[in-house]
Amino acid sequence: MKKQALPLKIGFASVDITPPKGVPLSGTSTLRPNEGVLHRIYAKVMILEQEGKRHVIMGVDAVGVKSELIDRLQERTRKLNVVSIICNASHTHCAPDLYDGFYDNLDDLKVVGLKNNFQKQVENKLVRLIEEGCKQLKSGYLAFNNQEEARFSVNRRRFYKGEWQLMPNFKAKIDQRVSVISAYHENGALMGVTYSYTCHTTTYYSMNLVSGDFVSVASDRIESELKVPAVFLQGPCGDIRPAMLNPEKPEFFGKTTVRDVERVGEELALAVIKSLNSRTKKLKPQLSAISAYTHLPYQMEMSDEKIIRYQKFGLKKGEKHTLEILSTYKENWFKKMLSRSIKDRQKPFTMPIIGLKFSDDLTILALGHELGSGYATLIQKRFPQIRILTLGYTNAMVTYVMPAKVIREGGYEGDYSNYCCGLPAPFSEVSEAVILDKACQILDEFHKKR
Ligand SMILES: [Zn+2]
């Protein structure tokens, strides 16, 4: 017997989280002064309610969000019957840090105080945002479309002069589809959209101004054209960035301007608007959520003895440690490692995985950290019959998490970024299987044959 679609309610809300001057900007492995605002930044939410249970899908203009923030949001919104939270950071590099990434070596207590205060304010704003989204809940339906593309992204890992470097690699196959989940009132009028694309929000990030990068431009354009809220959700863009090339040496990335941010933002907005005009498939919602975790193993153990020996005498013959090439990070890393107990240093690395099943043929799988794009392909391959929208940068942020192939190759994302982000060692290649197992468990549970 065919199942009857259960009634669905949908609500949107948004809140301005533009920081005051003094709260530094983050995202470039350093903290930068905040000298003003190019684009105001926001947190936006789409809330779905079915059978009294509420699911929060939130997009935040931030480099990343820490897991403690999500725990507190969950705690503070339980009374609203919120059963799942996807809090996805756009990864803009022109916003303050919501995960304390680069504060380890900052001893300016005034700045640390400003940052802590800002984080507290954002937490309160996000609670109110969820409350407001719940107040806005109205009967409606959802549709999904991923037929349009935006062509400005490129794989940023290229094998050049004997190693994997941060260079445009047009030969690597990437997914440039724009995934749009559109929400409609029962009378067919558009209520709001969420749109997802996989690309580092780093079109123009070396400036000291607040901005959501291309997301600011795209969401602005969509909202003024369609007169409804637009929520951006970042895909697994750990190894994907905007293709801004050096005109003289196009094999390298080049300098950019605000105009470039506008150009790519417009392109993304047009893809979203176009996808709403084409045939979109109405979903038969059967919402269900699983919020899970898994733990990723490291390549090696870092004992005190090993760290001290390495700090004092360098490496033993035949030993490899890519930290050698990162002289600016090296001393900080030693300091950080030795200040932590062995137990703390070897604490398992937590990867959140949140599954939100929309319907029999669509599920969002949202993972934490700077996830490599290869995961979307690996997960989709296991479940070819279901459309899976894979997100990164959700509910936790510490470092890059790459598939086994990239870990094997090495370079920034697969190897030494993990040291820069304060981990004792890069991840083991086994971490790929660990993530896929958990993802498959969730998808099996959602889509098991009945
Ligand atoms: Zn990044």
C-alpha cells in the first residue's frame, strides 16, 4: 500500500551577526584586524516540522562552528521539540572565528575577551533565530533540483615539481552542481530556498573587511529577486576553491578583487533562480534524523619522548615529518603538544555525521570539519538509487578530513594542515572507511527495504 504523505510545516528566519570592530577576522591560519564591513554577515535557518518534531537546517557566515556551540544550542532549544540541528558554516574567511582555531598563541587578553563576548552573543542570537523560525512555521511543501551548475570552482591540488601543491587543477573532475531545496506555501507561492554549492568561500579574502564572500552576493541577489529568504549550505569543499588565476601564469592562482566576488556570487544566484524556473520534483516528505559521531584514527602516536627528541635533535634518519617545511608552525606545535598530557593528545578525533532524510529519494548527510570533495562521490556510489546531498563544515570545525587517496598523496590537505591545526599527527587512511561505515549505517537505516 502506498504511504500517505504526512503534513509538513516550514519556517524561515534570519539574524545579522556582523561583528563589531575589534573582534578579529579568521580563516587564513592567522587572526587579522577587522577594519570595517564590506558585506553584513548572517545566520539563516529553515525549520521543518512533521509529527510535532522539528529539524533545524542553519547556514552561518563563519569560518567554522565548534561542537560545544551545537551542544548548547541543542540543550537550549529542546523545549521547542527540536530533534536535530544541522549548523553549517559557509567557511567565509572574512568573519570572526566561532571555533577558537587560532587563539592558542594569542596572549592579548583584551582581544580574547572581545572574541569570547562575540561568541556568546552569537550563541544567544542563534537560539533566538531558532525560536523565530519555529514561530514562522506554516503548512507547505518542498521540491529539489540540482540540474544547474556554476562553473567558477576548481580542484586546488596539483602535482607540480614533485609534490602536491595548492594550484588549480582543471584535470580533476569536480561536482559543480547547485543543489536547491525550495519551500512553497500550500497555494504554490515560494516561501524560501536553501541552496548548496561546493567551493571555498575564498574569492577575495586577504582584505581586513567583514564579508560572506560570494555567499553574501548570491543570497542578496536571490532574496531581492525572489523576495524570499535564501539559506546557503556549504558542500565538502576542503579541496575546492574559486578558479581565480594569475593572468600571466595561469597555472597558478592569482590576485582577486571585490569585482570577482560579485561576478561569482551573481553566477551562483542565477543558477539558483534558473533552477526554480525549471521542472522541480515535489518531495513526499517523511522526515527522519540521526545525529551520530565517529572517531578518526591518527597515522601514528606522538609520545612525549618522540616530540622532545624531535624538537631537540630533529629527525632520525629515514623518519619523515612534514612539519619540517612549516618553520613558522613548528615551535607552536611543539609548545602545544608538550602542554597537553599524552592522554589528551591521543584523545580520539570526533567527526559528527548528521543524517536528515527528507523523502524516500533524498537525504542530507552533513559532516563536520573541512571535508574533502571525494567523500560526496564515495558516499553517493554506495547508494546510487538515492539522491544524497553531502555537506561539510557542519557542527564541528578543527581541521581537514580527506579521503584515503589524498592522505596517501600528502600535501597541505592530506598531511601538514593537520599539524597547523594543532593535531598530533595526520589521519590514518583508515579514517575513510570509518567515515563511510558510519555514513552507510545511517543511510541503511533511512532507506532499508520495508
Ligand atoms: Zn578551508
